[in-house]
Amino acid sequence: MKLSSFEVNIPKESIAQYPAKNRDDAKLMVIDRKTKKIEHKKFHDILKYFGDGDVMILNNTKVFPARLYGTKEKTGAKIEVFLLRELNAKSLLWDVLVDPARKIRVGNKLYFGQNDDLIAEVVDNTTSRGRTIRFLFDGDHDKFKKILYGLGETPLPKYIKRPVEPSDAERYQTVFARVEGAVAAPTAGMHFSRELLKRLEIKGVELAEMTLHTGLGTFRTIDVEDLSKHKMDAEEAMIPERTAKIVNTAKDAGKRICAVGTTTMRGIESAVSAEHYLKAYNGWTNLFIHPPHDFSIANAMLTNFHQPKSSLLIMACAFGGYDLIMKAYEAAAKEKYKFLSYGDCMLII
């Protein structure tokens, strides 16, 4: 299929600027692939669709405060530095994006904090906006991280047109986040409250964790019409042996296996054995899932409502069927669902 096939109309007023007051009070659209039926529920109604022996696979990645604001040496020009990943803890090297990029050159020093709490030097160019920087800090690494994250801001997407608020540090995160490394939240998982997770466990639903550190590559604009030519940025993924065992036991028993979010789906589809079972994995994935795709592990999927022509929407169409998901997006706009990171959710079964 072509990129232009994935154009959808999202009313500007439908882009969520805040999350639902209670996590599990968000709207839930339930889409049945067999009957083509679309139902409108609340997220806590998800309990009705899962029972004893079913599995939900959760991405336990944790977002860190990746957006920094600083100034450039000599000129004092204001700059934004978006931390992507730490390359070397010992030498304090980081991959970052800078804005405005045209002003930031190799050799420049950047200052952060009211009292220049941290200083960094630009050591390399990586892409048009990408740089490698080295923080100039002599102390303990844990102390460095504490200062760095104290200066950083929750990396809300730019389509959220408001200042970051203290509550975002908690709400732009799942309640099961524990493995630090993401610069964007696995948003489908943000709808689960601790109480809802406990109720699922009481019903006998297995909660299996994996990790995929969401990077900006997931959201990078696709600029080729032929989807087979799009290259995803690699993201780090880890699937423990325990999770593979839980999932494969459920698969053998014919149970419902739900990938919670597109990041989870990418992770598990990157770790499929020759016999179409899930295997333990620790590495990187640049898998781009687009129609047609033969899914090996999950037979259900939770996902938010995404931007037009995004890899996330394209994956949802690959799983749910193009015509049905496009129909669902039309229904979501009509029924005033909220879209994107802080928006509502769909369950595809």
C-alpha cells in the first residue's frame, strides 16, 4: 500500500491536551475483526474482554525528562536540547537533537541551569538536527544524572500546545513503568490504573512485561510513498524468558494474547522463532510493520488514535484491516474521541 492511503482527518479540537481525569475513564472503542462491529465503551470495560489464562503484554519502559533548555556560549542564544540516549556513561556522551540546529556547531559549548549547573560541548554532527554532546562534569555519575534530570522537562509531544505541568511527570507515564530509557511514552498503556491491573489479575489474566525504549524514530515523518522503502530508526528491546514462556503457554491454549501498544507489538514481532513462537530477546529492532503483515503472536491489540500517515496508524491498519480501521477513525471523529498521546484508545480483537 501507498503512504497516501493513510490520510485521516483529525479535527484540531480532538487532539487531547490533557489526559482523562482518571486513567481508566478514557473512552475505549472495541473493534471486532470478524464481525466488523464497532462498540463504544469506557476503558475499564476492558475487563469484559479478558479472562482466565489470557495474556496482556505490557511495555515497562520509563520516560525520562528528555527536554532541556539552555544557552549557547558567547551569544547567549536560547537553544533546546532533546536528549535521545546516553552513548557512554563514563565519558558522558549523549545523542541529542538541537533546535535551532543551524546555530549549533561542533566545538560550541552549551550552558544549562540558572547558575550554569551543567555545561556540554558539541563533539559531532549526526543528522541535520542531530548532535553528539559531551557533558563536562567531574563528579559521580549518579549525581550527574540527578542534576541533568532536575534540569530536564517531561518530553510532551509538540502537538500538546501548553506548558508542561508538574502532573505530566506522572501522567505521561504508565503505572508499570520501571526500566528507564524512553523519550516518548507507550501511550496505550497509560490508560491502566493500578486498580484495573489488579482486577485483571484477579480474573486470571496474566500480565507479562517486556521493554522497548520508544525513541523519536517511532514518530518520524514517513517521506516515501512506497512503504517498503521506509527505514525505521532502531530502538532497544528486551523480552525476558519468563514473558516468552507465559505468552507461548497461552498461545498453545488458544487464549487471547493482547499487545498493549504499538511498541509492544513491534517488540514481540521482532522476536518470533521459526515455529512462530515468542523467544527471549535482547537487542535492537528497526522493524516497520505495514500491510500486508502476518502477525505471529498477538491476536488482540490496544492502541491510541494516531496521526495521519504515521507508522503507528499504518501498523493498526495492518493488524485490524485497512477498511475497518479507517471506518473506526471516522467513527472516532464523529463520536468526539480524543486523539494522540493523551487521547482515547481502541481495542482490536
